[in-house]
Amino acid sequence: MKPQKPTQNPEDPRFDPWWRDISIKFIFRRILPFMGKFIKTLAVSVLLAVVLLCVLFSFYDFAEQEKITGKIIARTTRTGLENLGIEDDFNTEEFHWPHLPVTFNYENCSRWQIKRIEKALEYIENRTEVLSFKRADSKEDILFVCSKERKNNGSTLAESLPSIYIGTKLYAPSTIMIYPSYYCINQRPIVEIHEVMHLFGLEHAPANDSKNIMNPYVTRCDAELSQQDIKKIREIYSRQIVTISKSKKEMQKI
Ligand SMILES: [Zn+2]
């Protein structure tokens, strides 16, 4: 005779399903101790990861991730001309364009890039209220060259390559290189404005001055020319209108 088969009715007091025994034993003896260990290990790992990330971030220079808008680069352009030499060694008081409007032209630029250049020049005219620009087909003062190749893995967006006439304090035909980038699309063309203003002697603003268009990095698409820089430019070029005939004489000596 066989013992009575255990009932499978849960309400029967003799109900003793196989899984109850196994699962309780299993949970208490195997899973829980293991889970405890696992949770502890996980918590320690997360904590270590957080500490490591904090340390990494504290040493990380975020500014380097921003894009440089331009550098003044030493360059000798042609006989009779010399460049201003050292990066950022600009002196608004010393050098100036001998005439206004300053003429410009562009090379290899798309319609979109030309529009940005024109918008940049218009911004400068409006803000300074003294500078003016005019397109020229040849012998331009500023040539914008739009490159199809990126520079320094895209960390250089544009460069001003200024020249001066030897023995004078006059700017000579200069170039602005514009490399492919997509900053501030349909907004203020701050890269172009920044580079053009280098050719008027403006140097870089401190990197933490995020509202200043002369910041060496792209910070804000609504960055502006500082009032201080506008004042400097006004002083020089208002004065120049009076001394323009003198400048012409200086030019004739070259
Ligand atoms: Zn610059």
C-alpha cells in the first residue's frame, strides 16, 4: 500500500508544495548571502567610480574642449611686408589701416559663407559706427579664404594673418582663413567678427569673459564687441579721418 499522495490543494493543511521548501531554503541559504555580497560589491564599485569621476573632472580643463576661433600667426606674406610676429601681439594704438573703407574680397567661399562674412562686416560697421567696408575685385585689404579642409582636427576655426608695411605703422593686405565649422548657424557670425577685429589690432579677451567676442574660444553666439574695444577703435579711426592725408603721404613712401 502506498502512502496517500500529498494533496495539491493549497487550503489543505497537508499541502506542502515542493517549491516552498526549496525556495525558502534556497533564498535564505544561497541567494540572500550572495545578494548581500553582490550589493556590497556593487555599492563599493559605484562609490569608487563616482570618486574617480570627481577626481578626473576636477583635473579636466573644459576650456580645451571649446574651439579656438583664431590665432595671430607669424607669417611673412610678400616682399615689402612683414607680419606682426607674435601671437596676440597686437597694439591698437600703434597700427591702423591707412584708409576707410577697408576693402575686402573672398576666395573659395560658398554663398552661405559669403553671407556670414557680409553679416560680420555689417555688425562691425553698426557697432563701431566708424569703420566701413567695401567689396573690391582686386588689391583688397582683407582677403577671406574659405578652406575646405579642417585645421588642427577642427580646433582652429579661423585665423587672421595680418601684414604691415615695413617701416610704417600701417596694415597691409592681409588674409583671414576660414575653416569648415558649424558654430552659431543663423546667429551672429562671431568667428568672422573676431578675426576681422584682430586685423584692427584687437587682442584676445580673457577666456572667462564669455560675453566678449574677442574671447579666444567660441563661448556664446550672442557675444559682443566690448565697449572698451569699441571706444579704442573709435578713438583711432575718428582721429584717422582727420589725419588721412598724412597717411596717404606715408603710403607714397613705400
Ligand atoms: Zn583670436
